[in-house]
Amino acid sequence: MFSRKRGGPKHVRPTDAPPSAALAQSLAADDDDGPAPDHGPWDAKYAPDGVERLDLGSLQIPAIEGVEVRVQANPEGVVEQIVLVDGDSALQLGVFAAPRTEGIWDEVRAEISQAMSSDGVSPREVRGPYGVELTARVNTPDGPADVRFVGVDGPRWMVRALYQGVAAADPTREGALGEVLSGLVVIRDAEARPVREALPLRLPKEMTEQAAAQSQEQGANGHHP
């Protein structure tokens, strides 16, 4: 499904949105990285300095004023879900292993589309700043809701972003959540991983220590009458 020749993506035309900056750099040549991209999501080696970020291991999230970061982790501190909230919009993030010179978003998007169609939802493909996106209106316990999937292929990784709320219904209102997505930094380790395997995410040390302290305090209080 992914027939891409060394030197550039096979199916990109001048009228198409370009591949992600990080993947384009990886496709450019094996030995010459060329100029750094001018926007993210960033591969670690191109990430700008001087930016405050929340370090979750394989993913670093820029600190943007007004954006609330909600991280769900298991008892071992392994992050299972990341959701960013800004007003009436939310952005759920995932990062996965991929080949170095081939994107997997086309295939992943097709599977998401098929799954939604099987549930009676009519997804629609639209062109966005990162390429083809998938948008739909789905049924929830609270009524119909808009969703929008964005995929960004990088060298040996793919970021999957799911917008919900206002930012899903109207991409021009992404606001701060769009800034977060374009400022993400992916740190892909050297370990060989199956394609699509979720890259390891962990709570920052500060959050782990804080959670442990709260747990101990609650346990201590529980022993008092």
C-alpha cells in the first residue's frame, strides 16, 4: 500500500499538501539531513530550544497558556491517555512506531473510516495543513458530536491527533490546541518496534512524586478515626 521511492513520496503532487516536515527530511536523503523544517510536530533532532515542554517520554508537549493537560496513567506511571482541553475544544494525542521512510497515516485513516462506516457514521476526508484529515459527526450519550482526526507522519513515528468539540467542527478555531500540535516533539528511541505499536509514555518525575505523596497522605489519613 505504501509505494514510496527513496528521495521523496511517490504520490505527492505540487497541488497537494506536503508531507510532514520531519518525514520530508527523512525522505530527502540518508546521509544529508538538509535544512531543518520550519514547523512541527518535530522530530527530536529538529526541536527548537528555549521552549517549556511537559516531558512524557516519547512525547513532549509545549506549555501553552490556557491549555489544560489531562494525563491518565496506570499505577506504574505508564501513560494511557493524553487529552488537552481549551475551552469548548479537546485534543487527544497518540504517538506510534512507523517505518523511517514510509508514512502509515493513509492506512490508519482508511481503517478509522471503515470502522466508523460500520457503526453507521459517514466520515469525510478533507485537506488540512498536514495533509488529508478525517471528519465526522458521531453519536454520543450526550447527543451528536463532531470529531476530526489528523495524522502526522515522521521518521519512524506517527502522531495521531483527535480533535473534539468546536475545533473539530471548525478547524479555523483550533486556536491554542493547534499551537500545541504544531509544537509537539517526538523522541523516538532506537529500539526496533512493530509498526503501529504505541511509543512508551510516562508521567514526568514531578507528577509521579506528587501522586505518590498524595497516595501516602490519603493512606495515612485513612488510618485515623
